[in-house]
Amino acid sequence: EKEKLHRLTLLHGGRYTRDLFTHKTTHLIANSCEGRKFQEATKCGNIAIVSPEWLYSCHKMKSKLSTKKFQLYSTNDDDNHDHN
């Protein structure tokens, strides 16, 4: 599934990295609310943490959808990722 998510990310103009985070990281696609990347993303406070279904739905609708109904964890800044 990771390879499919990687391809969809690139197809829609995003960047995929296996590294933890950079200053350009806007979304973490995760299957659960655990692990090192999840913990780091929650500390950042400005990274939308969403299920893979968000990316699949964006692909299906051919549009960047709101993250709200796909959130695994809500941060104070999640709304900032929904303006595109």
C-alpha cells in the first residue's frame, strides 16, 4: 500500500518522503495513531494527520479534499491544510 500512496502523492503534485519531517511537511498519512512519525507530527501542531482514504478520495474526486472527515488526530492548525 505504501508504494500506491507514494505514486498517488506524486501524481497529484505532492512530495513523498520516508524521513520524519521537514519544514515543508503538511500531511502525515497513517493507518493508526501510534509510532514515531505520529508522535512527532502531533508535537509539530501544523501537520494534518489523515488516513490513506483521504488520498484515495482526493484521487477519485480529482481534487484536494478537506482533511476533516479523514483526520486520525486533530491539531489546532488542521484547517490551514484545506484551502487548496
